[in-house]
Amino acid sequence: MELSDANLQTLTEYLKKTLDPDPAIRRPAEKFLESVEGSQNYPLLLLTLLEKSQENVIKVCASVTFKNYIKRNWRIVGILVEDEPNKICESDRIAIKANIVPLMLSSPEQIQKQLSDAISIIGREDFPQKWPDLLTEMVNRFQSGDFHVINGVLRTAHSLFKRYRHEFKSNELWTEIKLVLDAFALPLTNLFKATIELCSTHANDASALKVLFSSLILIAKLFYSLNFQDLPEFFEDNMETWMTNFHSLLTLDNKLLQTDDEEEAGLLELLKSQICDNAALYAQKYDEEFQPYLPRFVTAIWNLLVTTGQEVKYDLLVSNAIQFLASVCERPHYKHLFEDQNTLTSICEKVIVPNMEFRAADEEAFEDNSEEYIRRDLEGSDIDTRRRAACDLVRGLCKFFEGPVTGIFSGYVNSMLQEYAKNPSVNWKHKDAAIYLVTSLASKAQTQKHGITQANELVNLTEFFVNHIQPDLKSASVNEFPVLKADGIKYIMIFRNQVPKEQLLVSIPLLINHLQAESIVVHTYAAHALERLFTMRGTNNTTLITAAEMAPFVEVLLTNLFKALTLPGSSENEYIMKAIMRSFSLLQESIIPYIPSVITQLTQKLLAVSKNPSKPHFNHYMFESICLSIRITCKANPDAVGSFEEALFMVFTEILQNDVQEFIPYVFQVMSLLLEMHKNEIPSSYMALFPHLLQPVLWERTGNIPPLVRLLQAYLERGANTIASAAADKIPGLLGVFQKLIASKANDHQGFYLLNSIIEHMPPESVDQYRKQIFILLFQRLQNSKTTKFIKSFLVFINLYCIKYGALALQEIFDSIQPKMFGMVLEKIIIPEIQKVSGQVEKKICAVGITKILTECPPMMDTEYTKLWTPLLQALIGLFELPEDDTIPDEEHFIDIEDTPGYQTAFSQLAFAGKKEHDPVGQMVNNPRIHLAQSLHKLSTACPGRVPSMLSTSLNAEALQYLQGYLQAASVTLL
């Protein structure tokens, strides 16, 4: 694409169309942009538009499109053999890096943020090696004195360096951080001091202060990132400068920076929150060096906590401040600061209890923003909530002062419960706080999978459950006191390992009942609790709660779960759908009587959500539930498969026709499951679809490849003869798919799965004319790019071919491609590499194939190939007896398919659509060692004397000993 006005005009029009709400206009425009993004100059056209367009909406749209383009394409993923992956040519890459920093710094803030993100994506790949001058260019801008520019640099530096907070230690990382510190630490410190001075100078200028405080927040974040991995020498030497200024900023209060907004944190709160984080980092990791400063920070942060209000805008600040105290009180050297009973009482009274209260804002979220409330409360994303922080502080204090803290809180819990009892409808929040306190006191260690794994011995959890939790759940109305119902259900969920099983069994009908509650939080928690209880393991690794114990509740459980999906706000509730899946899995054949109604409801739901799939987890569990319905029913009655096809195919056709990308991989998996249920041949409804499955466009999306390959394998297993007779013209298309997959390092194993099924199931005459070409393609790939994964798959394939067509046919096809090729393959690939094959079935195929080469291939006995006979036998005995060779050469670090860049739907494997492992030699050979002995015996009968003499001259003693064992086990001898 030329950098011309005409192209800029075209691009402007298409970008406008991508903003159109009408999909008929929007989708073609998106497809057009996708089709041109591989063209040279495309990113430069976007940057030109972003700089020169007169329309702000186009500038913003170009900046977002540019950032997403960089996100998809900048990373060069060397996983393909062909030169496909690099969509951005080198000259564009150089031009982007030369222009993007100045462009970002001169752009308005909205666009600056997008370009800053793009720089950090490029930096992640190219900095420092391929972009050495990035830092210098950024640091030089500090001198500009223009804080719009400075903040742009700081924002970019923050998005570039924040990954240091979660990278694993490595020499490469240390080298990069050292380089950054050498160039950046001093200018950052000077900027910090200069900015603080400017804050004093402009103390009465609100607009200047806003800009300066934005800089200070970014500087404080950069401080955190640069100090996270280790304490740099520079910051240790300059600790006085940083800590004194941090301390004075913590105690600063400027009326001009206070905001009227009760929800949104202001700049002052954000800065103080980050400083609390920085202090907590030093207190935890560098306590010795930080010791002189610690007492004044504890005092300042304590004062902050005692004087800060309950408004939502202070939540982050308060929770970070409490987290600071929590990290300090856990360290043995600071224990003395908290030992005094009065200090503990004061912390409990002034910090913990007030921050556990259920505020009006929490109540509002519970009722009106339930999804966010659930995410924070259930999934632990409430890291920055006051309650979570207070809970962590209780845990921290309990580390050294469990007795006194439990004593202090027991008093609070009892008085709160008494308050509640006096007037439940007014004082229900007291009980809520009491339950929360008990929970935080009792839980010492917790995991998502198992709930609480370690509990405080001083709290009687079962007694509290029976006296205070069960009565709420047993009350007549499921809609009364919804917050307390949710607390009670969460209590069961969290302490499911501590509460005895009989109490859990009493709870199950109560939980099923609460699936009908109007409150989204309550019925969601009920579904989640049931799902967690159903996954608990008892003795012998069986489920703790059995299908028999659930028998009385099956109908009401299924009815209420499906009814819950019709409640307002829960039509795509992933917790309910997960509970449906888990119920099916636990109840197994008990659900069969309800399947007709269940599958109707599931297909209706599938049809509805396929119009606009927006909840990936919900969709996944829905398909899992469909698979379970099919498996459970067809296990009892294989003929039922037809009725499932009838129910599902109409929706599946619609999904495929409308190209619902998120659902297509799932549809293929369910179809494979259904097709594998058929015993004999393929129904005509499947054959009609077969040609469509070979369309190249379907294979362009990585997420489609595993399920499509499996579906084609199911076609070949069930209907190879039908394909050979009725769709022979499609065989080249099938092999075309194999050819495409084999060329990719990421997907070559999928190509072999397909090829193996073709060889195993297709009538030999239908693939005769293609056989030689298949081998030539494989050899070309071996020559261009030989990887361990490819070799392993190749070995399995040639041995399967040998089993299917005979050893002589294998030798002949190799030698027809090139004279003596068979010997080269034996010597260079099979003998040295066979030890790398992994997997029981794969090893068995190789063993049977090699046995055939040794014993059923005349040229092995009387040509120049004979010298390879003993080494091949030695390699086979090694395959049986030596440990697997799982070494991978250094240069082969595969990138997982999931890592390939871009927005393509990743493939999600359905657990309940799983495929049974197939053993192609199962009927023929049971024990490959005995099979080898019998085959050698047969060979020695045909040419007496030859085999023992070959063995005695060159097989090593250990291998010979193993071989004697096989012969004895098979009760045969060699003649």
C-alpha cells in the first residue's frame, strides 16, 4: 500500500465503517482491514492518519486499531516453517520505532495512552537488544520541562517496566534491569526531587498540582517496579531522599487536591496508596535496610487509617495501608511493635472492625452490580477491598498473637450477634460483620480448589454453623435478608472441609431451595456451593457426596438449576451452568429420565447465546453439559444418539452458517463425540457436511485445528469406505489439509494424526496414487526443519505404514524415491531416534513395525541392509528396556499454540467430549516383547542358523540377556 492521499482516504472511510452499529456495514469493514494488515506501509498509514486527520474520532480509532495491530503482529513467532508469521516488514518496523516516541509525546492524552501501550508491546519484544536508543530518547525528554511530555514518558516507562514485578529471576532479566537502572535511576530521582519542589512552588495552583501529582503517582509506581526484584545499590544509597519525601507526601494534605466525588479516588489518595505499597515492599523484602525508617511510616500510616473516612474513594488507600500493617506484623523483628494488649485492642477496634462493616456502597453493589460483587467476593479479585485487607491483617496478627486476638474478637462477635438478636430487621449488618470476623479469624490458609485448608483451633466452626448459619438458611422465605443468606452459603463453601459431612448433607436441600432466590448473589452462591460440594473427594478418591445420597433431590435440583437460568440477570450465569455440568457428572444415569427436557432447554439456550456469545466460561460449561447428556444417555442406550442429532443439528447448522467463531471448535467436538457413538457407517447427514470441513478458511483459525482433525478422524474411523466410494474426489482435499498442517511446527502432530487415520482406515487402493507424494512431502519437511516432535510423529507413522502395508512395501516405497533411501532412514532416523518415542500406544506401534522390518523384510537378510539388522534389533530392545529419551535440543523451545499472537479463538478442550485412546495394533498384538520373540522364531525357522549367528557376533551382552528373557516368556527358541 502506497503512502498516498487516496489510501489515507480509503482507510479513513473503512475506519469510520468499523464504528457503525449495523453489523452489515461494520463486519465487511473489519474484514477489509484484516485483509490489508499484511501489506507494507499499512501501520505507517495508520500513524499518518492518527497525526494528520482533522477528525478526532478517526484519530482515536486509528490509534486503537494501530495498538491492536501491534499486539497481534509485532511478535515474530518462529513456529511455522513457511515464512508466514512476520506480517510487519523490516522497513515498517524501523519506521515505527523511529517515529512512535515523538508522536506519542505530542499526542493528546487519549491517544498518548494507546501509543504508550503500543510502545510497551514493542519494547517487550525489542528492548533492549533491538531498540537500544529507546531509553536515551525517553530520558532526554525529562529535560523538556513540559509535564505533558514528561508524563507521557513516565506512563510509557511504567508500562514497560511493570513486568519486572512478575518476571522470574534470570541473568537476562538482571542485565536488562541493570541497564535500565544505569540510564534511568538518577534522572528519575532528580525528576522526583524537582517535582516535589514544584509542588511547594505551585501549592496554591490547582491545575498545576493536578499535573504534578499525576507525575508523582507514576514516579512512585516506577519506584515499585525498579525495586521489586532486588534492592538496587543506587536506591539503597539514595534511600534517605526517597523515604523522607515519601513520608512527607503521606502526611501531606492539600485542600486543592481534595475531591467532592465519593466514589472515585483522587490524585492524593492514589499517590498515598502507592506509597503504602512501596513501604510494604521495603518492609517485607529489605527490612534490615528499611529499619531506620519503619517506625515513622507505621505512625504515619496508623494516623492515616484512624483519620480516613468510610467513603468508597478511600478504599484503595485504606486497603493498601492495612496491607502495609499486615506485612509488618508478620515479620519476627517487628513483633515488639504489636505485643502490647492495648495496641492489639486499638488495632482491632479502630482498624479492623470499622473496615469489616457492610457499607451502603457494598449494599448497592450487592443489589445493583451483583456480577462485580460476586467477582470481588468469590473469586478473590477483592484484593483492594477494605474487608479483604482487614481479613489479611487479622491473619497476620494471628501468626504471633492468635490467643489474645481471638479473645478480643470473640467479645466483638458475641456483642454483634446480641445486637442482631434484639432487632434482626434493623441490625442485620451486625450479624454480617460477625460472620465475616469469624471467617477471617478461623481461616489460616485457603485455596480456590479446597476452601479452607488450615483453621484456627480456637474457633468452633461446627457449633457456629449450627447455631448461627443454619437457622438463616432454614427460614421460610428464601428472599428475606439476602446478604445474610449469601454469608451463610459462603460459610458452607469456605468451611466445607471443616464442617462434618452430615451437616453438609443437611445443607444440600437448603442450598437447592436457595437456587430460587430472587437475589442474583444468593442464587449464584447457592449454585457455586453445590458445585464445590459435588467436587469434594472422600475416601478412595470417590466423591464425598454420592449419587445415591443425592437420589431424593435429583428432580428438584435439576428443576431449580434450570429455573435459575430464567431469573432476571442470570440468563448466562456461569456458576449455574457449571453447577448443571457438575450435577450431571455426579448423578450419571440418575439424570436419564430428565434428559429429553434437559436437552431441549440446553439447545434453546445454545441457540439464544449463539446470537452474541459473550460469556466464555458459561459457553464452555454449556457444551460440557451437552457432552455429558450424550455420554450418559448413549452409554445406557447407544441408539439414543439419533435423537441427540435431531435436537442439536439444526442449531449446529446455524452456528456453522453464521460463522460463530467462538462456538465452531465446540460444535466440532460434540459432532465428533456423536459420530464416534455410531457403530457402523456414517449417516448421510454427516456426509453432506464432509466437503465443507475441507474448506481452507476453516483451517486458517488455530482454534479450529484440533477439533477439526478429530472430527475428520471420526469420519475416517466410521466411514472410510463411504468416503472412498462416494467422495473419492475429496481425498486430494483431505491430503491438502495434511500438507498444510505438516508444514507448521505448531500443528505438524495434528497432520500426522490425520495421516495415520488415512493410512489405517482408508481402503489401500483409494490412496495408492498419493502414497509416494506423501513420503516426498515428509522428507522435504525433514530436510527443511527437523524437530524432535516431528521425528517422533514420523517414526510412529512409518511403523504404522509398515504394519498396514508390510515391511517390504515400506522398503520399496523408500527406495523408489531414491536408491538406498531405506538404509539411510534406518541408520539416520529409526536407530538413533527411536528412544524418543513417548506414549504406550505409540511405543507399541513402533515395536510391532520394527519387528516386521526385522523379520518380514527379505532385503534385511541378504543385501547391504543386513549390516543394519543387529543395530535395529538393539534399538528395539532399547525401546523396551531403557528409559525414554526426553531431551530436547536447546534451539527447540516450542511456543504453545495458545501463545500464538492475535485474537483468534483459542481451542478449549471439552473434558467430557474426551476421546478414548485408540490402539491400532490392539487386536493383532498384545505383548510386543513376546511378539518379537515369536517373529524371530518364525524367521529362524525359515532360514536356520542365520539369526543366532547375527546375534552372537554383534548384539551386546545386556541386550542378548533381555532377548533370552523374551524367548523364554514366549516358550520359543531360535534355530
